[in-house]
Amino acid sequence: MNNLTKPKNSDTREKPYRCNICGKSFSRNTTLTIHKRIHTGKKPYHCDICGTSFSRIHTGEKPYHCDICGTSFSVNSHLTTHRHIHTGEKPYHCDICGKSFSDCGNLALHKRTHTGEKPFHCKICGESFSRNNYLTVHKRIHTREKPYQCDICGKSFSVNSTLTSHKRIHTGEKPYYCDICGKSFTQSCALTVHKRIHTGEKPYHCNICGKSFTRSGTLSTHQSIHTGIPYCDICGKSFSYNNDLKKHQRIHTGEKPYQCDICGKSFTQKCLLNTHVSIHTQI
């Protein structure tokens, strides 16, 4: 692949075995086989004690050390890639847009934004993804698995980044600051939307009437004028009935209009209050 520019001082040994997914080459076929498991997610080695699966057999030995920061690696090629962090070297260039990367694996992932390639498929619903980790997260929709739990309130999430954002509700942390007015936000996406107040940018356009909006959710709500379908103006989710939309929006607003007259606890829906009240009546 002529879009992969070799770094200086790279290994000059012949590498006849090429990965047909990302283009990386290897001197041994066995090394290529191990490498391809990064793409396929295949983990053929299983621990007979705990059942955990692995893509290769690990001895735990990491004989390759970075002479700058001391980090150790089990494979020399991983050390080579790691060193680019210190040198700032990005020897792999996209032949479509010119963007550069420190390793060829990231270049291969990037190129899928241009090609639209999505080689990872969900066996349950058939949806496809450009990265294996995107597929892993998606599968949790079907399994309802939520492995990331908040140690403060116990709420669980399917994605670790969502847990990180959630915990800011408890800590009050707002690490994203507007460099124009100084306002801070818990999420970077909220800052992005906010800055459009200053710039006047409206990147979401109605394909029916041409009107533009700062948020995709506002566009979706606007389009309901044309389609008659009610949308949430915050997240853009659509609903069959206005009543369902009203209930949904309480997730964003935090409104809990139904209150237990025994203990004072509040709920977003009347059915949840009724379920709760039964706890008191059963005592």
C-alpha cells in the first residue's frame, strides 16, 4: 500500500506477509496470524482457572524498555510505536486527506472514514461498524450489559466514558471551559454547542425548507413541523405520541412531578410512583 510511508531506521528485513485489513507487513506468517486477531477479536487461548480468553500466550515478560520514560513492552514493534509519542513522529500518511499518524493501525482505522468500510458486523441485528470496540459497545444494547458502575449512587452504564460524564453530577466538575465567556461544562459536546452562540454557526440544515440550527435536536424538533412526528429538542429522539415525548423530556430536565405523600420521594412517571407506594402498603 503506497499510502504507508516507512519511518526512518525501520526494520529492513523482508516482510512478505501483509495484513489485508490494515496493510501492515510481517516477516513471519505466524506473526501475521497473531496480528490479525486485533481486527477479528479472536481469542483462542483460554485460562482453565478463570475462563478469560486471550489472543496470544503471554509469559508476562516485557524485555523491551523505552529509554526515555521506562515503559516496558513484550513486543519490540510496540516499543517502536510508543517512541513516536516522545518524538512526535507521525510517519504514516493518509493519501486521501494527508492526515498523519504514529502507527499504521490508526491510519487504517482513519481511512475507513473516507471509504465507509465497516468490517465488524453484529450477528444479532446485522448492523456494521468501522471498529471492533464500537461493535463491543453496540452488543450491550442486545445483552443489556452495563459493566461500568458509579461507586457513589450505584447507577450502571454500558460505556466507561458515559460513567465518567455521569460522575461529574456528583462531583460538580466542569472541565470544559469556553475561552470566549468562561462558562464551563461537564461534557465537551455541550461546550461545542455553546460556542455556536458566539460564532453564530448553525451546521444543521433542514432539507425541506433550508432553515439552519445550532443543534441536531432542534433541527429534529423543527422537522416535526413538516412531518408531524414529535421529536425531543434536546437529543433528537422521536416519538409516536406527544405524551411519550413529555415523559422522555423529564430525563433531561430532571422534573419529577409525582410525589409520594408518605415519604416524599418523587418520580418522573405516575406508574413508578404507584409501584413505589406499594412498598409502603405491603409493610
